[in-house]
Amino acid sequence: MTLKTPLENWIQRIISKENDPVPLTRSSLEAYQLQKLRETLFYTRENSPFYRHLLRDAGTDSVRRIEDMARLPFTTSEDLKKYSLRFLCVSQSSIERCVTLQSSGTTGPAKRVFFTREDLEHTLDFFHHGMSTLVNPGDRVMILLPGGGRPDSVSDLLSRALARMDVQSLAPGPDPQNTPDAVIGQGITCLVGAPVHVLALARCGHGENCLKNRIKSVLLTADNIPSAIVDAVESAFNCKVYRHYGMTEMGWGGGVECDARDGYHLREADLFLEIIDPETGRPLPDGESGEVVVTTLTRVGMPLIRYRTGDISRFHTSPCSCGTVLKRLDRITGRMTDDDCLVSGMSLTLPVLDEALFPLPGVMDFRAGLASCRNGDSLTVTLGLSGDADPDAVAAAAREKLAAIHAIRTSRIQLVIELPQPGSSGLLTPGNRKRTLEDNRPKSTRRYSD
């Protein structure tokens, strides 16, 4: 029997009146969300210079139903880059943490996201209850995320949340060569990390041989999560692998899979999510794929209203087998513009490359970029390999897999496979960066898929 997500009881306790607890229903949750949406609109109009201006044409009572949110304007990534301080609803002295986000390959202004102590507490609370799907009191977790020693980093917040469950944690950061010995020496039972870093642990040196059956659960987070990596890690460690969805703008935590591992259950007491048509901005019904849009419901320092995440997903239409009333967000299938490029009029995305290359034994990571050449376009793929891999054999297999991709097979794109430098670790992605398909072609000769 599939255990119900612990997020349901947590959310039920949040929205129930102190002396009048009621079972959580979809209607009671949506009534709570509507109240919080209205409070957030009033709060931001009163305190945020940015939203006072953005919402100037919206009536003071413009949202009477959840569906009325569709009338409000969007907040974009560019807004955060240009006007980050104008989003603030509190004085800068009340800000506990500021996160600067610089998109890879860009030189313009970075996004800055601000959190108060109360905002960070909401994230701690979500991490605490979300992780109870994977671990129990007495378990030991290794956190393979950057910033382990920095106060209020994701690693630090997660470590503090686990301590509330009587779960000890270790946060050495991603280091596939030395981690297996630390896992054994510290009695680690659960791993949390970015997909390529956990895969590197499974495929480096003695990682698979000595860690199989020692790890009982893994949480993958912080980047696109290919099914090929989930399968490889489950096979290597003989464990259950769960996915987490979130981003800094959401307060890091967005949603986590339950024991059914078939979509993300969301922190619906803190976040309101919509799926929109990325071209028209029109809300889409459950079951249709579009861009994820988020509105924060409990943020104090820097609330966000209808923030366009760029992530592509959909809401499931059928109930989860765990029996919860919470909605289920499907796995993220791509990102707007960042990794969706057109090659000879056909879409080529990073997730497509992921599913082609990560099943290959010995592949720990890869970097991919499009460029213009004399005879058209070229795709250069740099492979990060484990130490025991046969570079020539893996390169040949990678070329064969890539050549079978529809957008590559039916175009005249030139494939270039590059092998790692001798002695390299096999990891090509810095711990604090998301992987992307880089388009280095002149802007006049390329266009992104809409």
C-alpha cells in the first residue's frame, strides 16, 4: 500500500483554525488559498513599490475567485533583474538572506531574491515535513549540495530541518572520489544532491560496488532530473529515488514526490501554482502542458505574484495512488528558451540529450553547445566519464545515440564529440549551476522554439 504524502497532514494543520480542526478537502484548501491571495495582493500594494505600480490598474477587490488571478499581470525574470529592491515589502535591515542568481552565459544584471527570518522558517518547515517521506528518526543523510558551511544556504536549511526529525546530516559538498568512504564511515542511509553529482557517485571508482544496499533513499533536486539518471541510481544503489521540484524564487522548496513517485505534491499552503499557455498567457486546464507560474502566499520580505518560472509541466488529472487531495505537478519536461533550440526548424532540448546519453555506462556528465559552421550548424558534446570508462567506446556509442535523435537525424547538423582531459573528475557542471544546452550561434541565424 502506498503511504499518503505527509504534506497533507502538515497543510491541514496550517490551514485549520486553532480550535476547529477539519479534514483537508480540495474546497477547504482552495478557500484558504483564495484568502491568502487576497491578503498578498493587499500587502504588496501597501508595501512593495514594484507591485504598487504593476497593480495600479487592478481594482482593490479584483480577485474574488481563484480564477480571477488570470486578470492580473505577470512578474518576469527581467523584472527581478531590473527592480529587485523595489519588490521589497520590508526594510533591508529585516532581510536575513539575499541570493544572487546569474544565468549561465549572461553578463547582464543578476536576479536578487530576498528572504526574512520568517520566510526561511517556512522553507525549514517544508523541508522538515517533505523529507519525512524519505527518512525516519535515526537515519543519517549526506547532503551533496554546495554551500554546506554557509548559514542559511540550502544545505544548512536542510540540515537544520532534518535535525527537527532526529535525523543527523553531513554536508561535504559534491566530491564523488572521496564520498563513498565517507558514506560508509558515517553510516549514511540517504543522499540528497543534484542528479549528475549523485550519478557521478554511483559511477565513480568503487562507488557502486561498495554502496549498493547501504543507501535506502535518494532525493534528486536542483536541476532537470532525467529518468535515465533515476534508473541508473536506483540500479546502482538498489534504493528508492525521489524527485524534488523547486527554485530560489519559490523559497527553494516547491514540491516533492510521495512514495508513489509519480509527480510532485506541492507546498500548497505557501504557494499557488498555475499552468499557462506560454504564448497567450491564458491559464490551461489540468492535463495540458504549459509554463509554470507561481504566486507566493506567505512570503514577507519579497512576495511574488504570478511569477513566470520558464518551467514546462502540467497538472495530473487523476488522483494520486497515495490518496491525497493535494494536486500533483508532473515532472518538468523542459524550460522556455534556455534549453529549447531550433535546428533546421525542429526542436532540440537538453532533456532529449539527457535521455540519450545518461543511459550509457561510464557517462557521468556532459556539456552541449550549438554553433554555426561553414556548412550549417554543429553540435559539440563534451563527455565527462568515469575513470574506468573506455573513452573511444563511449564516444562511439554517444555518437550513435545522438545521431538517432529526430532533430539531428533529419538535419545536416555536424556532430562533434569531445573527450575529457586526462585526470579530470568527470564532473563538468559546477555545483551551483544548472545544466543548459548552450546556443552559441549568432542571433541572426538562430531562433528559439516558441
